[in-house]
Amino acid sequence: EQYCVNYPELAVSEWKFDYQSQGTRVLVPKGEDELLEAINEIIAEVNESGIYQQWVDEGIELATSLGLETN
């Protein structure tokens, strides 16, 4: 949000996922409705297909194998 204060031509869009997070944000230029719609469609597809959760699980597994703490 602070980034948008400095760059008023941007808008924030936010999605919440089913794991501990503060959400994911995507910044797109204001007025780029077609781009935002395409991004929303891709995010919905990735979530519905389970690919996003697979990425989360793989990231946690990798972090754990490197001795990093995960939430």
C-alpha cells in the first residue's frame, strides 16, 4: 500500500490463501482492467487446480531441507 502512495498510477489487488500468510499482492497500473482480469483468472485457475498448494508444499519442503524455519 505504501508503494502505491509513491506510485499513484498503481492499484493493489490482494488474495488470501489457505495457509498462514498476510496474502499475496499484485500491482498493476490503474485502468489496466484487461490485465487485472487476466491475472485474476490465472490466480483462480492455479488455486482451483491445486497447483498453488503444491508450490507452497514444495517451498516448505525445500526450506525445511535447508534448515530454515517455516510457519
